[in-house]
Amino acid sequence: MRIAGNIAPLCRRQLAVTRTKLAFQQRALATTTSTLPTATPERTKETKPAQKKKHLIFGNRGPSLQDFLSESNLKGNDPKLTNAVAEDVPYLSIKGRKLGAGAKYFVEVYGCQMNVNDTEILMSIMNGAGYTKADDQADADIVFLVTCAIRENAETRIWNRLAELKRKKLGPQKDRAPLVGVLGCMAERLKDKLLDSDKMVDLVCGPDAYRSIPHLLSISETTRQGVANVMLSADETYADIVPMRIAPDSFSAHLSIMRGCNNMCSFCVVPFTRGNERSRAVDSILQEVKQLSDQGIKEVTLLGQNVNSYRDTSEDGVQLAAGVGAELSNPGFNTIYKRKDGGMRFTELLDKVSLVDPEMRIRFTSPHPKDFPTALLHLMAARPNICSQIHMPAQSGSTAVLSKMRRGYSREAYFELVDNIRSIVPGVALSSDFITGFCGETEEDHKDTMDLMRRVEYEMAYMFMYSRREGTHAGRRLQDDVPEDIKLRRLQDIIQIFHKGAENRFHARVGNPAGECVLVEGRSKRDKNRWVGRADGGFKIVFDDDLVLPTIESSLTNSSAASGAAGKVSIKLGDYVQVLTSSATSTSFQGKAIARTTLTEFTRYQSQLQGGRLWAGLSSSSMPLVSNIGLGAVQAQTQA
């Protein structure tokens, strides 16, 4: 196993025992079938009560006393096993064997977009092992729940769902009940509790161990034991696995570029459930983006727990890196860990990704406010296909609370970053995350948060009450001392402020002369005769299914074409459409479609309406990044 150079102390302590643990795991897995009982004796009155069912768990905690005793017994009972080495380690690789033999699986996804991407990786692994995906849970031999552990409500949903599946296991059709697997962050965090839950769960697997699932299923089916693999990896990125897309007809796709997080925010379980940061090699990312472009995908979202801290330290990443974008957002930001030098940073990766297909939109989530160097903002302003949408999780507007959260910045530093972003990226849409009622939060702290939200006015926000997570710094060291009713009242306060701010921002955009460039995603849920799509800023726009002009240029060169039906075309899924907005709420717009367009044409049209200011922004003379990452190339492509 390759060890990345930026392993944090938590992982380093675990690595010291991992090799020893693997030896026991390999031997156990290689000899499982040979040690199984051939039959189950019938119980008699003299039979002793059954002992508590044991589970087979692979993790980073190192070998226990039971492991050493088992090892001793193996050596003593069978000398042939003393120096036995498994020729094939099922836990690590399936080597192309078709373990599934046509068995069907069904996946239920909960939580973040990263879980959606993980599900697509899981599906690829399962299909490669001979399993097939069921369209309905009732037809499945295995049901997977891909879970989230970020908040208590997310875990409560999973426990409720497991209770439903348990009733099927104990019901009249229990012989047809599927195996149940719990995957993802909750699996890693609550592995023992999940397996000990009476007849609820057969398999538990953490986010870094999905390759082992076919073999874990084989072990569970053979031994009737609960089995878990929750090992955190220092280098797993699944870069060699081509995801099987959940929605193959969609024109949008997600692409994971890094995994894990080093920030160790005091409220967050992610470093404990997904491990330390490690980034995919740039060549594997560009190859996947090219494949998506060839498939006709119009929008790709780059994913990572801390996506803009991407740092490729592979040989190509180091050789191709020009040193652009390595600094933090501004001097008011810092990290709890020692930052590493070298490698290709997110700014340079985003530059290369955006050049693969100028007509493919690029988004990214979820970033951290500390990793927005000025070079990244200039790149976003210069490339028409990099969406002018930035997620900036503030979490709180109080410097005192931010310090307790270990966020690494003050409210003043955050304000400075917001001002810098809006001055460089025209029309940018900002979104954020907020937590109310964090440990020790006072009314003055809450007022600071409300003040920040009023001043920034976000287009989108995700807002929650604080939920204590075991194992985190806050869970271990801080008191969850804000009463639930006060948390709820403060949450209602910020929700109200958010909606007012978003309504102000959206109303200011209504009637923009250039309109909005909208990617058509599907039919409106409320009215199937209308289309719905996403604008560059990520907000939703609903519009009528009218015939439209084939291009924006056709409306400029032939004014009569705009009034009649002659020469107009129908709108299709995946089209870019120019839409003139007519009204807005705090969550969406209404508008009228005018013409089909391209990203290049729409950007040129915007520039013409604004006296060439946007187009001039693409000039190499005004862009400090040109000499390093080739912004001149996009100017030539868009002007062609």
C-alpha cells in the first residue's frame, strides 16, 4: 500500500499496526471455507444457550488479544498453516471472478453528492463481480444503504429504514428477505452498533473499502456472520474505476477528484469517517472528463470533501505543476495542520479541466473558504464554462464561535474574501452552510451570524441546528449547552434572513438584458408542459415549452424571425437556452425562452451588451495567469 506524504497523526498511529492486522485478515479470509462446520447439530435439552453471535470486523484499530490467541491456535493445531501465505487475498482484489452469479442488488442513497458518486463506484464494482442492479427493492437479493453521519437526523432516518427491512426479515417471507448492507460514513462510525443490532444488518463497509464488498458478501452468505470492513485508506481514490452513472440519461455528471479532509473542524465527523485528504492524479481526472464529454455530458461537478484543497503529488502532478494557486485566500486564514508544498493545486487542475471541452460547464463542491487564492478567482472570471457559483460555508458569523469550531478564520477575513470574490467574478452567486446553537453560542454570537447573512445576502444556504457527534473535538471537549428550543428559534431566525436576502439578490437579476444561459434539465414537477433548468449561478429557472430561435445571432441579424414561427426550433433536454427572466422568488425564477445557444455565443452576447467589458477580461494582457496556465488558449477558442 502506497503511503501518501501528508498522513496526519491520526492515520500514522494506525498504520503502525495495519500490516500486522492485514496478515490476520488475509489468513482468516483465505481459510474461511475450510474451517466452516459441515452441519449444524440439532439442539437438545442439554444444549447450552447459544453464545452471542460473533462478527468479523476489519478496521484500523490493530489486532486484539483474540487475534493473537486465534493465531496461536492455528499454528498449534495445524503445522501446515504456520508459514501459510494466501495466494489470492479476496479482501484486496477480486481478480475478475464473477462472485455475484447474477444475484441482484438495490441501492438507496442518502446524504451528500459524494455519496451519489460513491454509489456509482459501488455499482461498477458490483457489476464487475457478476451482480446485476435491480430496478425495484422487492426484486433484490442485497439492499445497500449508502449513509450519511454528518447529523443525528441523517442517522435516525437510516435506523428507521433498517427497522422496516428487519420486519421483512422476520416476516412470513423471511426466506426471501435480502441481505442488508450499510455503507458510507455511518457504517464507519457505528460499525459495532450496526452489526449488534438484532438481525438488522449483514454487512457494514466504510467509504474506503468498497472494492472488498463482493468478498464480504460471500463471507456473510457462507458463514452467516455479520462482517465489516471499515479500514481507512491512505491512498484510495478509486481513480481506476469507471463509475456506472445512476442517471444515464442526464446531461450532468459528478466526478470525484479527492477524498477525505484534514481540517478537523471541531463539529465534523468527516476526517474520522473518510480519513485524510488524498487527491487523484491529474491524468486520470482529465481522461474521465474527456470520456464524459464524448458521451455528450454538458455539465460536470468536481467533488471532494474539501475540493479546492486538491493537491496532486503524483509524478505527473509534480512535473506539470507551475506553482499557481498554492496560497490561502488571504492573510486572515490559517490551518490547524501544517500545509505541504509542491504538487499541482486546484487552480491548475481547474484550468486543465475547463480546456477539455469549452461547451461543458464545470462546477465544484464542497470547498473550504481558506482555499480561494486570487488566481483561482481570476480563472473563474476568465473561463465562460467555469460556472460563476461559489459555495462558501461560513458556519457562523461570530469570530468567537468560529474559533471554537476551529474554522481557521475570523468574520473579518471572511468578509474580505466575499468582497474579493464579488469584485473579480462578475455576477457570482454565493451559497453557504450555517450551524445554529453550537457549543457556548450566546445571543451576541447569534446576532453576529444574522448580521453576516444580511450583509452578504446568499443565493442559497444550508442551515441546521447543531448536532453533537461522538468522537469529534466538540463531542469530547465542549459542552452542548444551548437548549433545543433556543437552537430552533435561532434556526428560524437565520432561515428568515436568508430568504429575504436571496429574494433581494434574485429580484435584482430579473430582467437582465442578456437573460440567463440555462441548461435544460427536464419538465417542471408542477407543470409538465413547462421546462426547468439551471442557470450559470446554479439557481432554478422555469419556462414555457415554446419554439425558439436556433441561435441568439439569428435574432440579431433577422428581426422578423423573432416574431414568427418560421425557422424556429423545439427545445430539447440538454440544450443551452437563452431565457429572459420575468419574476423571482427566494428560490427560483420564471422566464421566457428566446433562443438555443452555446456557452461561447452567450458569453460573446453578454460582452457586446456590456460594451465588451467581459470579453476584454479574457485578454492575456489583463490576466496575471496567462504565462503560467495558458488563459490565452481559451480566448482563441471562444473567439473562433
